[in-house]
Amino acid sequence: MDIAPPATGAADGTVGKALDVLDMVALHGRPVRFSELLAEGRFPKATLYRLLQTLTNQGMLAYDPERQSYAPGMRLVRLAHSAWRQSSLAPVARPHLDALAALVGETVHLAQLDTGQVLYVDKRNARQPVEMFSQAGKVGPAYCTGVGKAMLAFLDESELARALTRQSFHRFTQHTLASPAELTTELTAIRARGHAFDREEHEPGIICVALPILTQGNRVLGALSVTSTTERTSLTSLEALVPKIKETAARIAAEAESWRFPEQDTKGGR
Amino acid sequence: MDIAPPATGAADGTVGKALDVLDMVALHGRPVRFSELLAEGRFPKATLYRLLQTLTNQGMLAYDPERQSYAPGMRLVRLAHSAWRQSSLAPVARPHLDALAALVGETVHLAQLDTGQVLYVDKRNARQPVEMFSQAGKVGPAYCTGVGKAMLAFLDESELARALTRQSFHRFTQHTLASPAELTTELTAIRARGHAFDREEHEPGIICVALPILTQGNRVLGALSVTSTTERTSLTSLEALVPKIKETAARIAAEAESWRFPEQDTKGGR
DNA sequence: AAACTAAGTTTCACATACTGGAACCACTAG
DNA sequence: CTAGTGGTTCCAGTATGTGAAACTTAGTTT
């Protein structure tokens, strides 16, 4: 809904292309026809055809001959399980998120960074029961969300540079920081302050405070945010929650680190 | 825990190999070192190295330079999400599963077929609160589980033939059907009867009734099962639940079909 | 400190297997 | 029957992926 064209980096090799096709299918969010994918113009007919075939053979896509359309396959669903468990903070953070949500009574987000984009991996709604995976998994822009900025602010220089190239800087509201320059200034402030705000930068009326989740060595693992509306509360009162959030973040970090934890989004330089 | 070596079909092309590597990493269930993967002996050193590199570049894997290990990457998590949403029955079935679980008070499983293996996509434990994704995602053998047999029984000939090749027929208990012949006979019976049992074929003491979830056109979408133990109940009393389960299956099928629905596991013939 | 070993990375000549234009098929519509 | 759309197959050319082997780092041992 927000997110610009996949901004696929230089797709290396056949594998890269195949994965792009996977993305294309997944992004559509419903069974897609060959021609629809073709129309995207990313690949020549024959090539696209072959890639789809390969992915289907591999069970990463499923082809419905009746409707003549492709959808994500079962193998992907299976992979989903281990990916989710291992690589997201969600399982580790779950109890802490619960506690925080109960404490603050507002919507709480847990996010991680994926190729310069924010990936929401878990969420608690103020009231409703935990509706897990169906809520998580959304992606959003990093430069105009609390969690996004909180994470960007604590990246090291090279990581930040790379993340910045991936931003598309669309002006969602009149408060959106719509240039790298503005953003960089803001990030410095956030780094100094320790937490980030969303001042209706993404959606009017929506505000939030966000804190990064950092390892001992200050590596960014993810971010937490508490979101509300201008009607219900103000930035100042949200800011009062910072200590609580910080504590939660610290707990999650400690646990994640004491367990095992992979770096995300840091590829070999080349 | 049950599942034999990934039984990877003829890995076509580079993409196939890359996906195999993905599986290898995902299967390990924790960050893996290069050498561990190498030790599996599936690929020569250099090849494995390059594949890992590519996958890492693509964000499908994440490399932690500190621990020198690979884990599923954020991009995979993201893909996982859409796969889960679109291609599993889980989201559609959720309310119906809830209802059924509440009604019967036993453990309820929702499964689908993936390359001749059973993939559990959702589950309700008798008592405990819904612990969603963390429970789902497991795979198991098809030939000795209620859900597995229920689905196999309603496949058409060619699908069944393909699925049978994928089975490895390990004798788990003394009741396990350990040959294609025995299984085929059983499947005919199931098809006639409309539901399948698990008579302690997989684990001693564990029994269940299972029904397939079928489209109008009798295509297999998945299966439902109610599981219990020989201590708590008997096959006969489980059989009494069949009508309820059937009804739930029908509801799920109707909803899934009226929505959109992809075929799973049916690749183009070739 | 030199001599091993294990783990990871890079090279390079070779051929596999990917590419994509174009031709082909199967329908449906005009 | 002719044109058109949507999908599948061919095939020569070559880009790409292959994997044995050589090479770097660390980390141990003598």
C-alpha cells in the first residue's frame, strides 16, 4: 500500500531473477496470471515462463491449471516456519511484547529492517486478542515511521548509506521528511536522544514513540514502538513511556543475544 | 524429527540447487556454519560457497560475520508472510478451527499436502490458548498419519502415484502400514468410508480421525483431524465426531473456494 | 618460531544450462 | 476464414555457473 516497486538491487544471476519472480508473485497478494507478470515487463516472455516453471517444479510456487494462475507454494509456507522462528525477534520478544502492551494499553509494534525497509514482525493491538502472523509481515517505508527512523539512526555509516539508497522519499503528509538531508539531521537528533518520534509523518493523526533494540555492541536488531492518535494522546505523554519501552527493548536484546542471533541485512561487501 | 532426508526431487538447474541450500539452512533450525553445510556433502565446496553468497546477497539468508554462520534472512520472512496468507488454508480456516476445537475439546489439526508430505498449517490444543505459527509448519509423513491418508485417498491417480514415490515407509510402530500395497488397500477403504483413522500407526497410544477438505470438484485442499490418546478415548467414540468434522471441512472448503484458491503440489506434467 | 591443520575464500579453464527472439499452438472473437 | 490474445516450445549463441585445486588466514602443535 505504501511500498514502492520492489527496488530490487542488481539481481545477480539466475537465482536472483528467480527470486524476483517469487517476489512478484508474492507481492500481488492473489493468484496471478502469466500475462500479468509478463506485463510488468521485467523479463522476456520465454525467460519468465521458464522461471515460473522452475519455481513451480520446486514447489515454491503453485500453479492452478484451472484458473491458470500462480500463487506462493507450499514449500514456501514450510520455509516460512523456520524463517519466522529463527530469524525474527518475534518468538523471543513475544512475552515481553505482551507485557509491554498490557502495561501501556496502546498498540505496540515490533519491527526489523529488511533491505532498508521496515518489516513489522509482530504487533499487539490495544484491546483485541493477539492476532499473530496475520498481522505481522507487512512492510513499510523506513524514513517516515518511528521504528524505521529508530533503526536507521543506529546503523553504522556504511549500513546507513546502503539503506538510504533504498528509500524512495514519497511525501505522505505535510510532516514527512522527504529528503535524505532532512532525514539525516533527524537521525542525528534521534541518536542523541535515544528514541524516535513519528509526528504524523506517515499518516495524519497517527503518532508514535519508537526505540531501537540494540545488542551490547550497538548492533541494530530491531525496534519497538508504541502508537496512538493525536485524539487520544500527545507526543509528550507518549514520551513518558520511553523508560518502560527501553526496559522492554533491553530485555529482548539480552535474551536474543544470549540465545543465538544472526546479523540481518549485512551482505558481504562485493 | 520424523522426516527423512529432504527427498529433494531432481534438482533442476541452479535455482533448484540454491533452493536446496535454503532448505538445508532452514532445516538446521539454528545458525549454521559453512563447514556444517559442506559436511552434508550435497555440494562441492566452491559451489556451496557461491550459492550461499548469492542467497545472502539476495537477503534470503543472513550471514553473521561474528559467529560465522548463516540463518534464514529477512526477505524469506517477508515472503513467508504472503505465502502463509495466500496459500495456506489457515487464515480462512481459523474461525472454523476454533469452533471445532471448542466443540470437541480435543487437539485439532489442519494440514495440507506438500510434495507428498503432510504439512501442518494450523493446530488447536485441547486446552491451551491458540499458539499459532509456532506450532504450525511442522512436516510429517503422509502414509502413517490420519490427515495424510485422508488426503492421499482423494487424490487422483497421477497425483497419488507421484505422492507415493515420495514416501519412505519407515515402520514407526507395529501398526504402521509399511508398504505401498498395504497403503493402497487402506486408501480405497478410506475413500469409500469418507474418513481416515490413525490407529497408533505413527506413535503408540496416539489415535485420530481425519477428513479431507475437498472442493466441489473433489480436489484435495487439505485435511482436518481430531487427535487423542488410547487412554482418553477410543476410535469408536472419535468416529462419532465425524459429522461435526465433516461439517467444518465443508465450511472451510466453501469459503476457500468462494474466495480464491490455488492448486497446491500439482506441477505441470513434464 | 617453524610446521601442521582446519576453515574459508579465490582462481580459472571448461561446458553446462541459461538466454530470448522467433516460430508455434490453441482458443476466442470478429 | 482471419486476426488476436495468451501460452508453450525451439534453438543457436554464449553468458554463467561449475568444481578441482591452489591459496590465504586463523588456530594448534612440536
